[in-house]
Amino acid sequence: MTCTVTLLEKVYGIDLAQGIRAAFTLLRSEVSGLSVKVKDVSLDDNGRIVVVLEGEDEEAARNFLAERHGCTRSFDELEEGKTYVGRAVNPLNYGYGFYVDVGVTYPKPKDALIPLYKLREQLLDGRKIPLRAIVDAYCFIDNLPIRVRVVKVEPASGKIEAELSNEELVRLDEWLKSRLDRVVVCGATRQQVRRAITKSGHLKDIVSLERLGLMEHAIVCKYGTDAPGIIAEIGEQLKYAALKAFIPKKVRSLLSLPAPSISS
């Protein structure tokens, strides 16, 4: 017997074969404590990872991986108040918020909307900052893994409204308080990012490499090293990936703007 799960992790970029190998290695290590074998890893038409599991603990492994990475589901499976792993979908496409793929594929694909007012409320104490400035400062890039809490599900209209989860807010707050610049990379394996840093000669300027997803990472710069400078040095080697600088000073500048009055 085997069981299959389609995760929200994606393989994309110029070397799909390397991405699949990286996925196989990562998933195998994540379920190593269970009596299960990762029998096969492939991609669906959208680049999502399809995992075939075999063994006594295959259902437990399936549930664990689905919770950790997100998985495809039907619209009816969504629950208001529950937290889901999702992926940012072209955050600058609209001005009223941005959408997050939470895995809804049936009866048709449907993304959840995080409204602009909610982003302002959760991240900027209600300050009326344009969406572009919020997306830029907080590095919301296409395909970035984001944990969201589903606030409203409307079966009649098919609309899904969400907000950033507590886990996501804690992560962003920790990034802000660290005062360290980060380079967010979407579209490269961990090995590819490490190779680019090493070749650039900037390994000494890096604190660590945080995994956000299979092909999404945050390069943590040492104090005094600026993220745009690192991007300029490694960008040519990772030109197939999206690179964005998270600069705490930029976020603090938004938070220093006048907050709305209670009566407004």
C-alpha cells in the first residue's frame, strides 16, 4: 500500500532535476523518525511536489508533511479560524491586498485574499501605507511561503479572506528586532544559494542561511553588511531567482510615520 500527497512546495527555476533531488533529500530527512519510505517525488502541472509514501506510518507521514508544507485541498475543507501554510501569489498584481495560495484546487483553484486594511492593521498599526511599500519593506515575493489564518470562507461567492498568522507575525517581528539585513531568495535550492555566496567571497559576511521553504531562503547578513550589496554580488549567479532585501531600517521608517488617531 502507498499514499500520495501533493504539497504546496514548488520546484521552479532553471534546474528542475536538482530541485527534485533536493526535495527528495529534504522530505526523506523530515520523515526519518517514522516507519515510512519516500518512494517517489515528482511535480504536477503547477510545479507542486507530489510525494508517494510507503510504509507502516505512511498516513502519519502524509499528515506531518501536509501540515509542515501545506497541501492541496477542496474548498469545502477550509475552516474559518484555522491556520494554513500558503504561498504568496504575485503580491503586486492588485492594490487592495495580495492573494495567497492555500492549496484550494477543487472544484476550481481559489486563492485567499489578505486585504490591504488587514496588512496595515497587523504590520503598521493602521498606518495608511500603500501596498507597494508594504510588499517592498516586508519582502513579500511571489512563491514566498506564508502562514495565514483563514478569517472568512464564503461558499456562495467562493471568496476566502485571510490574515497573517501569529507565527508569521512573530517571524517578521524577530527579523525586525534583530536589526540584521536579510536577502530573501525565491527560486533556488539551498545548495545553489550556498554556492553563490561562496563564489562571491562573502561567506565571512553571512551569519546564517535560514530555510523558508524548499527553494526559498533568507541569507542573514552580519551587522554592518547591507543586503543590497550582497544582492549585487550574488545576483549574477542567481539571476534565475528572485532576490529581495529585507532592511529593518526601512520597516522602522514606515513605523515612524504618524499613526492614525483613535477618532479617525
